Amino acid sequence: MKSTIGPNKTGMKIARRTVLALMAAAALPLSLPAVAHAGTVEEAKAKGKVVIGIQGDNSPWGFVNSSGVQDGLDADIGKAFAESLGVQAEFVPLAVANRIPALVTGKVDVLFATMGMTAERAKTIQYSKPYAGNVLSVYGPKDKKIAGYDDLAGVAVGVPKSSAMDTAITAGAGDKANILRFDDDAANIQALLSGQVEAVGGNQFYGDRLNAAAADKYEPKFDLVTLYNGAGTRPGEKDWNETINAFIDKIKADGTLAKIYDKWMKREVPAFPDSLPDIPFTVK
């Protein structure tokens, strides 16, 4: 007669298989490779969207309007780019210092984010051909003499952190100026308006924004550099780079860029250089 007290062998087998299955399931996520970035142009088309990094606070380049919608020159160009791919544009508003990290970690597919083209940034990202120009200057009160870098000695100067203005003033003024770095343009401008700094480095539209906040109080003091803006993609991604360059050529030729420029910049499209030192426009 069989004992009914001993362990059930079938039940033990089932339990053992269950334990092994749970252990395998727990280990599975650790063995899967992390997704480094969004993928190719064709994969973006298959998903039906392109994820675009853009500034969220820098009117008229890129900003979130009163309806909570991304707007500005870069937004219109980004929408036109998405349309050229036959997909929707999904915008990710970024602070100045977060633009390149968002791109290289795959948070966004491309950058249309007021990306001034510098040789230093070109070591980290791939630029497209330029599609916009931007004169950077030092701004300050009309009654304060600031004619050049020497006049910044002992002066508190605000800049957006990791911006081209930060680079230019750091190189030109060195340790003579007290440079304060802010997360974005809005914080930089507010620092000047509140008296936290005596001058700021800003783009060609800082004058309009400062005048709107405090009429006739501030003015451009001296120019730092003229930058050209390009779209940013990850190094080596030839498909994104070639697709964006073809798109930029098209909107320059068919008048689309001129219309967008007139709407937001109130200026004619500038003449763009065919090349810039140490800044390739194409993937080699």
C-alpha cells in the first residue's frame, strides 16, 4: 500500500520548474542590451514621428507659447522637416546645457535647438549645413561703460551655462570678470533685470526682450561673435545627416526658409559659408 504522507513527486517537479522560470525571468532584463538611441531615419518613419530637441524658453528661436505649444523659428523648421519625412514632429524642450546630452543619450533624434556651430561642439555632435545666423553680444545698462573685455574687469556677467556666450566671455575676460552661469536664457535675462548681474552675454534678440521688460534701459555694448546655427545629429549617423542636409538645401531653394525667417527673425536669410574651420557639415 502506497503512503499518502510522503511528498508528491509531481508537485515537487512543478514547483521546481516554477522556481527556475521565476529565476530566469528575473535575470532576463539584466541580459537585454539597453537601447542607446532612437535608431535610423527609416525607423523614425516606421514609428510615424521624429523626436526633435529644441529650446523651450528662447523666443523667437524656440519657446513654449501661451497655449503650451512649441513655437518659434526652430519649431517651424522642425515641423517642416517632419513633414518632409511624412511623420509627426514630437518636440522635447531643452535647456542650453541639456541639448547635447539629450542627443547623445538618445532622448531625441535630432536637434533644432539654436545650436551655434563651434569647433568644440563639433567634437561631440555632427552638424548639418547652417540654416540660421546669430550675432552674440554683451548687453548692459545704457549708463554703464562697457566697450570691450577690459571693461568687464570686476563686473558680474551672466551667461547661459555651456553656451557660446559662456565660451566667448570666459576666453576674452578670463579671471577678470565675475562670470555667473545660468541654466537658460530666461534666467540669464532675469538676473540682469533683477540686478544680480551688471551685464549679460546674449543673442541678437536679447535687446528686444530686455526692452520689453524695461524700456530704454539696456543696450548692446559690444559684439562677441557671429555664429551660424545648424541641426545636430549623433556622430557617424550618415542617414540623419544626409537627410537633414537635403532638407535644408530644399527649404533654402524653394523659399520656405525665407518665409520662416521673415516671420520670426524679421530679417532676410543671411549668406551662409560653404565651410567653417574644424566644423564638418557632413559625415566623413
